[in-house]
Amino acid sequence: MVSPFLQKFFTRAASAAGKTKQKACERRPTLMKQAKRLLIPCLAALLTAVCVLPAPQRQAHAQPMAQVANAAGDTSAFYLATRSNWISLMPGDISLIQLNTQEGLVRQAPDGKILPGLAASWQPSADGKTFTFTLRDNLKYHDGTTITAQDFVYRWSSDKEFMRTFLEIESVTASDNKTLSITFTHPGDYFTRNLATGNFVPIRQAFAEAKGDAFGTTPANTQFSGPYTVTEWSDTLVRLERNPNYWDVPSVKVPRAVIYLDVPQDTAWRMYNEGKLDEIALDDSQAFMAVPDETHPAPRLSTAYFLIQSKTGPLANRHVRRALAYANPWFSWTGAYGHGGFVPEGMAGLNSTFREEHAPSLIPDPYVAKSELATGLRELKLGQLPPIDLYLDSMNLPDFGSFYHEVLGITINPKVVPYQQRLELAEDGVAPMSYHIWAADFDDPANFLELFHSQRGPYAANWSNAEYDRLLDAAYNSSQRAVRMQNLQAAEDLLLQEAPVIPLYQMQQVHLVQPFTVLQRPPSSIGDAFLLRDSSKGPRAAKSILDFADQSSISQYALAAATQLYNQNVIRGSVNANDELNFYPRSNVSREEFVTMVVKSLGLAEDFAPLPFTDVSDDRWSAPFIRAAVAAGVIKGSTNAAGEQVFRPGDKITRAEIATVLVNALQLQKKTAPAFSDVKSNHWAYSFILTARANNLISGTSNETFGPEAAASRQDAAVMIYNGLKIKPTPSTSTTLQ
């Protein structure tokens, strides 16, 4: 008997399959208008549906959030953060917690290979549909109770509909405590890969039913079968400890992990730079601040694309569709075709990834696009292509219409409609063109290519092709891995050449990882899928100002500031003609240099609105930092004699300007303090300078004077920012876990 709670939790609507599956899985990112930096993280589709849980009984955190351990000073624990304020403990959910506290029959290695997990071995049947797994000896949950084959049967029986729809499992039986047989809906070598996602994990029936509705709501009401257990789960953090009963304890190198919840992005940035976090995920508004040596982009198994209605009207002409595909706007804007093709980078192939093994068959080329359009118009006996409606649910996208008009001389009319309406118009074949994003449900190219199968996919009203169906059917029914992959490759080639779909780009998640930390993740993973059992870390090697050849020129009062900002990557120095790293402490700092230092130190996010300054071009090195400062209200610029708004980025910044920028950046309330003799009450920055002095940001050139119009040196700028960070600190640190 399945507990009522498990039935309530695991039941999925039948509409998760077929046409409506896309509605559940599609996600729309906020696109960067500056497409040159194609570092676009977005929410990938999770394998579990959203459902209502009983109110969680979270623990009251023993320490306030302010008591945060220092990642750099503790090699016995990982320190991570998430903006989410909720992480489920329910076995079978997909999350960073589940990936490391629960284990299934198999697991995925950092190189993408599928390795034995709780199963010691498995054997497929002759027809490739049934796999028989043999469990390891003496498997135990964290509490010492035995893991048996019946626990997997119970997990399957609790959620049969989901198992069939997403994992393609037809039935699960146990012949004894160690032997498990899984029959899938059709042959396929990739089924074992799907079992590594974390959905199919053991649940002990007696434990789950004894806990009832409380099952999976607290650590005490959950059993853990993976390398870590949850020892604390509050509204501020989740704490993991190495599972002493895990079958492969010696391989778990780092015994603990702390995941802080509901951490704002700017706070996470500063905590990372101060060595308090081992990793952070950057969103597109912070990608410009990525430290090259610490940047690790990861594919998100998602593709953005145009869907073309290919059965009626001018777009039924193959050459017209190919013209639109060859003129791919994203390729022209970025100079790169995402990672190429409809199947995204990171998706599993035969021996490595699908994209590494198979190049896309259509590479955009504006000259070919014009030729294809001319051929199509001749066949249609048209002198000009009629306007084409492009259905979107947001205008926060690049101007596709202007691009196509410039390249092909055609008119694309954007039509903004509600999200659900756009999906319905597209799937019903009403929308001539529509913009979509498809995110993977499982790690196999068929997850994308099946969208266009005339019987199994949602797009039959837009395009159908008998040869395409034949290739996918051959792959669907093949138990030979190489043959199956060849058919999938041929199917994608045909799809791209016929162009009912125009792949635009593929999403990435950009991670910053500390140089003292090695966080492993499989090449085809969704979200923050870190394999902590395979990860490691060492002590942080602190940077020293002795790295600078001119360190002796740094004044004593600036040593602490220069050291901290150097370690936080706010200042990096520059290399001279003798290949020496220098700080140039007494050189003047420019307006754009100081703004860059402030944005880096506070983790301010970039806004992609057009820059208001006529003297700052989009391709200027400091443009992203200036844009972030404008968005945060830190700078406004000035008006020149021609009436233009300017920033004067290369001008030396004055001490008065520095005080103003810092007061704005730190959002300080105006305060009074003893006035400097050379700053009169009618000075434009009078209130800012007094507020800065009241908050100990500045001390003046003497007790009586400030030198408001004097240019600031690099070391003085560092000291003022250093003082500002004391006013707005990140959560304080302790070097040990309590």
C-alpha cells in the first residue's frame, strides 16, 4: 500500500506528456541585449513538477546568518550559496541536496560516464528493454537500516505515471532483496543514464508510511542513501555531513558542506571575493565581472529557437525557411553559432557529447541566405516576401525584425501575446513564426529531436516529414548504441536542412570557483549539480602585495587596503614592459577606473539599458561597469557645452567626486561632521564630503583641509573603498563550524 502522502506528492498530471509537456518545460530567460557576451544563465526544466507540500518543520538556526564560516580557512567543508529560500528533502526531487544525499542504482561521474551506484552491476535483456540490476552487499541508509531491491519497487509504484512519462519505465520487479528488474517502454542504452538523474532512488516503505505526511519534511523524517546526510535544515542554511553508512565512504574527500539559502546576488559576490564561499553562479548582469582564471561556464541543456509554420503560406517553401535559417540573427550578432545545432552542448553522445561528435549541418551565412531567398521567391513567383508575424511573450528580446530587414529586406512583425497563448498558437500551427526555449528533461538528444516527430511531438501542425519520423523510429527501437546515435545525427541534419526550426543560442551558467577548490560536475547536468563526493579543496594561498614590483612605493596607511582589495580581485595591477606586475600606487586614478573598483567591490549588477553618455561606447572596456553604476544610482554624469550627457571616463577623478560616488554606492544617509576649511557650504559636493567624513570614509589631507579638486591616487582610492567595505560588510566570519 502506498501512503496517501506519497500519492499526493508523486502524482503528476497526465498532461505532462505529449503536446503539453512543452508548456511545463519551457523557460524564458532575460536576454542580454549585448549579445557579444553570451553568458546567459536561465532556469533549466526540472524533472519534477511543482507540487504542494505540507508546511515544513524547519529548525530554528542556532546561529544568525551573520555567523558564516570562512571557506578559505576551512578545508574540511564546502561553502556554497543559493538565492533560493527553499530546498526540498523529499527523496526523488532534483536538487543539489538530493544529488549528494540520495543515490540510485547508478551515478554519473565528472567525465559523464555512468558508474555503478547502489547497484554493483546490471545486464540488459536480448531485446534491450529489460535491465536486471544486482545491488551491492550490505547497503544501508544513514540510520543503519538495510536498503533492498523492494525499496526501488516502492519508489516506482508511488509514481508510475511520472516514471513512464519521463523515465520511460514500464515496470519494476524484485526477485529478491538484491535483484531488481526494470522494463522500459522500448529499447535504449540511455535508460541507465536517465536513472542517474536522482529521480529513481530507494524509499523504504515501512519508514515512509510510519512518517506519513511528515515524510521528507525534516532530516529526522528522511532517510539518506547517498554520500552525505542532512544534519541541519533551516530557513538560512542546509548543513551536510559525510554519511558514515555510505557504501563508498573513503571516496568522500571533504566531510562537510554548508549551503546558505536566500543569499542576494550582490552579497554572494562579495562573500566569494572575501573567501567565504567556494563558488557562486553569476547571472547575466554580473558576467562582465567574471575573473578569467576562476570562470567555469557550464551548459544548461537548453536551446532557444524560432519555430516556423511550414505547411501553408510562403513559409511552406523550403528555400524561404532556409533563408531565415542561414540569416540566423544570433550568429551574426555574436560571431558564433551558440554551440551549434538544435541539440545543445553537453547532451550525451556515443562516447563523449553529441555536439563534440557531430557538427551542425547548417552554418549561418548571410550570402547563402540571400541566394536561398531569391530561389524561394522565384518558385513562389513573388517579387517580395509578405510580412511575417513573429509571436513572442516579451519585448525584452533583441530586435529580430530590424535585423532580418537589414540582411534580407523582409519585414518581421513582432506580436507580443501572453505566454500560454503563444504556446497554443505555435502548437496549433497558427503562428507563422514563434520564439521558444526548450530545456532538457533527460540527457539524450531524442529529448529535443522528438519535438518534431509527427506522432510523438507537439509540432505536427507546423511540419512533418516521413523520413524524419523513420529515422527517429529507428533510433527509438534500436538497442544498438552506435546505430541509434547515427540515426539521431541524421535526423538532426535533416531537421536543420529543412528548417522548420531555427536554433538561436544555447544557454550557459557561468560559475566562479575559488582557485583552492575543485568542484566536480557532470558535463550534462541541470542546475547546480555539483558532485561533492568527487570534489576537493585545499588551503587558500593568500595573495601578497609583494607580488607587485613597486610594492615599496605603497604608503603604510594603504597597505591593508591594497592587500584586501588585491585578494578580492578588485585591483589586479598591470604588467609593464619588463613583464613586471605593478600597482602604481601614487598614480592618479581615472573616473572609469574608480567606478570599476566600486562596482567590483560591491558586486553591483549590470543593467542592459542603453548608456546615457555620448562619450562611452558599448565596446569600451569599462562600459559594463559604468552601466552597473548608472543602474545603481551611483553616477549621473554631466552636460557638456553641446548639451550632451557625458561621463568623461578617462578624466582623473577628484577627491570630491570619490566621496560622492561612495556615499551614493553605499546608500548612506546624509550626516554632518566638522567641515574642512577648503570645502565651503556652497561647494557642489559639500553634503557628500561631510557624510563621507562622518562615516570615516575620508580623513582629508590634513586635519583642516580635504583638497576636493585634487586628483586621487590609486592607493587613496583603495583606502576609501576599503573604508566603505567596513560600513557595508558581508556576513561576519568564523573559521570553524559550530
